[in-house]
Amino acid sequence: MASNKKYWKSVEELNENSSIVETLRNNEFIEEIPVNEFLGNDNALSSSSTTRRDFLKYVGFSTAAASLAACEGPVVKSIPYVVQPEEIIPGVADFYATTIADGFDFANILVKTREGRPIKIENNNLKGALTGANARVHASVLSLYDSLRLKQPKIAGKDATWAEVNTKVKSSLEDAKAKGGNVVLLTNTMASPSTNALIAELQAKYPNVKQVVYDSVSESKALDAFEAVYGERALAGYDFSEADVIVSVGADFLGDWQGGGYDASYAKGRIPKNGKMSKHIQIEANMSLAGANADKRIPMTVAQQKQALADLYNAVVGGATPKNAEVAKAAKQLKSAGNKGVLVTGLDDFDAQIVAIGINQALQSAAFNPNAAKLTRKGNAKDVAQLVADMKSGAIHTLIMSGVNPVYTLPNSKDFVEGLKKVKLSVAFSMKEDETASLASVAAAAPHYLESWGDVSLQRGHYSVMQPTIRPLFDTKQFQDALLSWTDNSSEYIDYLKNFASTKLAGKSWNQTVHDGFAKTETFALNANPVDLSASVSKLANAKSNGLDLVLYTKTGMGDGQQANNPWLQEFPDPITRVSWDNYVTVSKKDAEKLGLENWNVANGGMNGSYVTLKVGNATLSQVPVVVQPGQAVGTVGLAFGYGKKAAMKQEMQVGVNAYELYADFNANQSVSITKEEGEHEFACVQLHKTLMGRGDIIKETTLEIFNTKNAEEWNPIPMVSLDHAETPATEVDLWGSFDRSVAHHFNLSIDLNACTGCGACVIACHAENNVPVVGKSEVRRSRDMHWLRIDRYYSSSESFDGDIELKESASGLMNSRETFFGMEDPNENPQVAFQPVMCQHCNHAPCETVCPVAATSHGREGQNHMAYNRCVGTRYCANNCPYKVRRFNWFLYNKNEEFDYHMNDDLGRMVLNPDVNVRSRGVMEKCSMCIQMTQATKLKAKREGRPVKDGEFQTACSAACTSGAMIFGDVNDKESKVAELANSERMYHLLEHIGTKPNVFYHVKIRNEK
């Protein structure tokens, strides 16, 4: 049966009388275009005998185009090598394996460099690599070229040399040793075995040195629980491809839960194979990525989640039946799955975490693997709290910090600042002169990870290497080199690392390990200690709510906030709310009505909202904007970390509020009071931009049962059109003369809606590969965002697929049908969600090509829709004629323009630009090119090597970035290719197939497991 669900992107679209939605739907350009300003007055134009089409041809094909300032391109002079470096071939990219380990994100990656400049991050796809680059990892290459980086060390705010820094630190260490003073190394989780060895050597020389590990977003409760059971401070590993039933209680495991990286294993079980797919049940407060992808989502307050967890334990272990019917059903399915079931929890509660371990042990879950425990979280909240107390009491002589910014991230940062004044010497190794470095005695300029050597243990039995991909841009020094200096070791860190790694490589050579980026190592199995969980289960069962619950979380784009000065991440729309350049309080519709809070849309499509004050204990946050979020559990609100930074930030990036101030005792679940404030906040929200709502089967979906029992004609019908007054399949009707496309390559892109989690890594990868400009909050609000690839997020009008169908089929008569359909437009409190990546569809019968008066857009033999930017005169006819709304117009020159001071306005930021893709000028249209430069490079490489291109070699930026396997790119003329196989799948459909554009991008029907 076909999907006839009503989908909506914004609550405003559900208002049948909304003039705003109608205006946005019918008008591509909201504001008047000032034609008279550059074409003359109306009288002069009306008296002219030259037709508009002739005029456009003239300026499009002749030197008269120079008369239009909007189309003037920049002139760049190139300087050739006098002596060409042997290791660099101009025009050819080099790739280096390395590892990102910034304390929050960890992954094995590849770095693409051009002429010695890192310009893009890729996934390391070697077997055994722990990859999974998220949006922040892809954006981290731009942070290398941050113009506000600390360029040399400073002492007391004044520029200094490293010799002066080392002398000062060593003197302080000796003084502390002589006087019995305490020295503390406050670091993030580096997960670096060689650094741990260096710290141990420092402690051998100075026994009064202690290390405290601090993670800004703490997993301390989960670490405590795992340590209590298995005796090692780590986090359990999970392989969701091994699970038939997944139950999550407050864990956004498709987001940043315990470091993330679970997309790939999760997606393997979500694509129907042999009539089966995994069942995912999500119990949570905030609408998260995991909740949005779940088959069944149960909104609950924090106390209710704890009670549900206790009920699940009692049901799985003891056979009791939970009182809550939905929890009882989840418990029954989990227990029936046996070792093919798994439970995860993100509750900041020791009892919840240890009970979750107990449930997985009882199930003997195949997806739960403590022996492959993650070592990328080591923070200890108790030690950090004790350090602050010791600093305030004057008990700390010397404090050396690396990779942390406690003045910004600590909830009691005022206490930390007070204690810092009593410390005799404070040193902060930091890339930026941030809130902490600016207050420390010494601000030690640290390199970016792409300028550094290092090693990382991402999980037990796995050893990764970090190598520099560019010489240090500034006078920086690694923390490890400083440790060597302080122990009077004259070795370079690279030499120390080589010697240390020789004991870890299990027979693999150093050069091979650096080439691969990692090596497998031997490890021993962990033995579980018997733990009595009765007390923990009892505490959870008796949990009580204390007013409104605040659930603090990390946004997919911003994470913990250390890359807050990265414009790619600031402009990245949140997958759920579709808001960029902000954080905000998410509130349920029911609570919003009770508190008098609202969102509304204005004439240009922008969204506005109310302000509130949040109070947790004695901490208060004022002027916090509000987003009314469908799916938010009643009685709860959400707020994201990572915003509100001021120090070492460009003015444009100083947005949002600092949620860390409410992070009392490192607990993400707080009791909060809310008070409405005066004023209204202007959001940069893309919800109503370029919407395809109301244009037919945009999202096609069905249930697993129907998928298994019905013919594809019922759940994936071919659209019908009228031909000679007879219904005819749209695929058989054509106004165009088609070409033979079976010769040579013909590129297609497959997008599986079951595998797409909405993570957005593809969006940032597209930015990096194609020099997509950042336009800023004001322009995004005007619907002028430049993303070549967007991920539309749709809500359904009913909680379940069946609910919509039954409602519609039960309606009878005019009035009854009218009331039924109006009722379906009321937004559900817990809607189902679907994500759909949309880019240029590269139509074989492209509507844009026929209306371009200057032939700036045309079709290529291999299926790509081309853009000749020098021809484009900016008529925007192509955008008006595109049914998919995927074309972007350069309203301004975003390169070397002080009005857009992001990364293209300074020489350092422009180092990230890809020389294979030209930077577009003002007044031209641009859009997805299907990364034609990548396909050309692949063909040339194969030609040089005298072989045909292998399946999987052809990639676009988005398909290469997609770790879940949702995007598969390739040559459909290669009948043995994966994309050719997918093109023949029963689940395949084209977007808006009834209009006959014949796209080269196709989608797969979303299947929901409704059992």
C-alpha cells in the first residue's frame, strides 16, 4: 500500500490559512529584485527594441558581461615552483592516514592534501579502522586555519619564547618539589599510551605530580559503573549489527552518546534483508537522532525513564510484567530476542548505568562487548571537583592544563577562577587564547592535530598513530615535547614515539602503521565481578520527578563547543530543529501553551520565538530563546552545550548561551524552573526554505509486514499520468527525445532512507570539497543559505503509519472527510520522523537546461548536469524551473568580502579551498556538480595505471562521507556495480517521478518495523 501520510517540516505548514506558507510555496524570491538599479529605469527599458532574451544572450556571450559588476570574477596570479619538491606533484592530491583525538571526537581518518595543504577529511576505510568521521571531524580541517589561533606562547599576556616558558615551568616544578607543593596536570582524555608513559616519567622525577582527567561533557557515571563491574575505567563497546532488538533509554547512540560512531553497525541491521530488519525502541525526553530513527519512540521524563529501566530489568531478569503497556511490550521483545537483544542508556546515573550492564549480561547480548571497551572517555568528575576545592584552599602549587577550557566548561567556573588566583603558576596548552588560557600565567600555544605526532588507543586491542600533514603554521609546541623537556630528555617526541610504539605494533612495522594509521594489538579478556543490583534497581524504581526536567545534550554540529569558531559548524542546520547559528530551549507544545511560549513565522519565511530565563539551583541563564519541539516529552526541556563562547571568537560566531553553567555536579539531568521574558528572538531556521511539501510522494514508506506480504505495486506504486485520456505510468510518457546513455560511464547516486540517520556528515564534506561559502545568520534567515546538499526532516501527521491509513480510509462523506483531514493536520505530540538528503538530481530531462537563455547549464554525456559559471548571468530562471529547489544564487561575493568575515576573507582561511573547484563570484547560480572533479580524477588515475575503474572507486564527497552506507555512488552502466544492483531494487523510486525529469539520483522506500 502506498504511503499517503501527510508530512510537514514546520508547524506553520499545518495552518491551512497561512498566507506565509502560501507565499513561500508560490514565490521563489521573497523580496523584490532591484532590476531598475542596474538595468536602467522603466521608461528606458520599455522603449528598447532589444528583447530580453537577446540582451541576455549578448551579455552572456560577449565582453559586455564585464559591464555587470555582479559577474566580475577575481583574478588570481599563480607563482610556479622554481624547484619542484620531489614529494609533491602539482595538481595531484596526496592522502595521509592519521587519527583525530581532540578529547571529544576520536576516529581513524584520511587527510587529503594539495601542494602541502590539508583541505579535506575522509574516512579511513581500511579493514580494522575505527572510522566514522562525523560533521565535526569533517569540519576540523577548517579549524586548522583559524585566524584567531594562538601563534606563540605568552607569559602574563605578553609574547614569550619557548625557552622562557620551559625555564619558568621547570623552576616552578623544582620549587614545588622542594616545598612539598602539589602539582596537577589537568588534561582531557588523550587516550595516548605514549603520553601516559611520559606523564609517568614526569611523576618519577616529581612524585608530587598528579594527573586529573577532565571531560567537559562527562561520562563519569558510566565509567564508574563499568569499572565497578569489569575493573577497568572504560566504556563498553557495542556492535548494533548483531542486534535484532535495540532498546535505548535516554541514549542518543546515533549522536554523541559515549563518543558516537555507531551509525555504520546500526544501519546494517536497518536495511531489510531476507524479510528481516532490527527493531529499535527509543525511550527519551528530547527528540534525538536515535529517537528520530526509531521504530517506536516513547517520550518520558527522566524519572519515568529510570522507572522504565528498573521495569525492564525486572522483566528480563525476573519475569515481572511492567505496568506501562509500551514498556511491557518493549520488555517482552527484548527478552524474546535473547542474545540478539541489547539495551543502552544515556542517563547520568550510576545505578542506571550498572543496571544496563546487568540487563545485557542477563541477555548474553552479542551486541554488547566489554572486551572491545572504548578508551576515549576517562574523565573523573569527583577528581575534578576535588581539584577545584584544593585550588580554592590554596593547596595547589602548580597547575598545568592541556586540551581543557574549564573557565568556560565548568559549571562552577567562578570557583575555578577564584582558585586559579591562588595557584602560584598556571600553564594552559591551548590552540586559542580562550577563557582559560587568557587567565593562566602561561598561555602555551599548542598545535592542531593535523600538525602533530601522537598515538591513540581508541579501544582495547587497537593502537592508532597520529601524523602531521603540514608543517606547524605557528610557533607551537606539543604538550608531549614539553613533558620531555621537563624531564630533561633531549629526544624529539617523534623519536620517543617510534621507540615506544615498537612494543605495541604486534609485528607490524612503524612505516606500515603510519601508512595504515593503526595496528591491532593483543589484549586479554575482562572478567566481570559479581555485583548485587537489587539496591540500584530499587533506587531507579522509586525515582521521583521534582518539577520540570532539564536534559542537557550536545548538538550534532557543535558538540562540546571547542570548534565554536568554525563557521561551517555554526551554519550547519541542526538535523532535528533545522536551526543554525543558535542553541535554544526545546519545549513540548503542551508545556509551551502552559507557559505562554510560542514560535511564529514572519513574511520572509524566518522563524521567531519567545525568550525565557532558566534557573537550576543558584545558576541562572537569561535571554534563552525557545523552540517548540514536536516529540519533546511533556514535563521536560532540552538545551545544547557548546554555545555562548566569547574569548578568541569572531564577533559573528559569538552566539547562543552557555549551557555549562547549568551542568551542576556534571549531571545532564537537572530540575529547572522557567520564566518567560519579554522580547522575541530571530532564528536562522531553514524549516520553511525550499520545502517540497504538498508535491506528492516525497517520502515513500511502508511497514515491514506490508513490504514482506504485498507486491511492490502496492507499497511503491509508479505514478500515473493521463495520456490520450487513459491512465499511463509516468515512466512511459515523455516529451523529450532521449539519447543512448549505455555507452561509457553513466553516474547514479542511490540514497537509502532506511540507512540515512540524518547525521549531516555529508553536508560538511560537501562544503569542504566544493568550496561552498558561509553566508551568516542574517542571510540564512533570508532563505539564502548556500548548502549544495540539504537533509530535509519531515514529521508525519500520525504516530504510526497505520494510524494515517486507517483514519483516511474510515472517512466517509464530505463533512466527515473534511473533519478527518483537518484533524490529521494537527501536529502529533510524538510524530514519526524521516530524513531525506536532497541535492541536484542531475535530471536526464532537466527543466533547468531548457530555460537558461545563455546555455550556462547543460547536460553531460555521463549524466551530470553541468554549470558553466562564466556564462551564467544570474537570471535565476533555472531555479524557478527546478522542482527540487536545489539551486543556489550568489547574492553577494562571499570571497574576500569584509561583510562575510568567515574563512574566505583572510589568506589563512582560504588555504582550505580546493583548487580543483573554482570559487564562484557574485551573480551566478551554483549547485551540486555530483563532484565531477572527483570522478574525473578517478578516471585519470585508472588510465595512468592502465586498468578499468573498480566498483566503489567512483565517489562523491557525500557518498564518501556517509558511514551508514545510505549513499552509494557509481557507474550504472557497469552492470556488476553496487549502484546498478540498487537501481533495479523494488524499493527504488525517483523524487517527483510523475513530472518526468528522469533524475540520476534515486531513493529507496523507507521501511518501518511496526511489529
